Amino acid sequence: MRTDPEPFPAEPFPADVVAAIRDHMNRDHPQDCLLLVRGPGARPAATAAWVTGVDRHGLDLAARVDDRLDRVRIPWSRPLSDRLEVREELVRMVVALRAAPHDHPHGGHG
């Protein structure tokens, strides 16, 4: 008998909400997308990232790592119900990541 939980279904938001979040993040917050894939997305060598989708349980991004593209899924801290909650969750995550100490072996900011 399995005891590990099944993954959540995608439970999509309406297409216009997904497009608005995706387009806003990619146009206005590319550095935050990169911060997300380098941190919770576990792709510290990523050089670019962009949102490809969003649903009630997480954010989907693409990340350029070396010469390949990786798909990255970042789960929310809880299921979200609307666009405002997605915004609040993204702000919370990015603020926490910016405040966290980072190891930059080559100096500067990543």
C-alpha cells in the first residue's frame, strides 16, 4: 500500500489569468524569475528564466542552464485561489529570496 501523497492535479486558472501573470512576470520581472529558478527551482547555474504557466498549486518556468532548457516547477506554500493570492505568494517568495544570504564565488550579484 502506498503511503506517499499523490501529486496535486494542475487545477488551472482561467486562460486570461494565466496569460496576465505569465506576461507580467516575463516582461516586468525577469530577474525575479531567475531568482526563483536559482533558489527554490534548484538551478543555481541558470542564466535566464521565464514563466510558462501557473496553476493553483505552483508556478511553471523554463530555465536556460548551460546549453539546455530545463522545465522547473515551483510549488506554492498552499493552494491558491486567485490572481491576487498568486501575486502575494510571488512577492513573499521573492522578498525572502532577496533577503537570504547568497554564496557568490565569483563576486557580484547573480
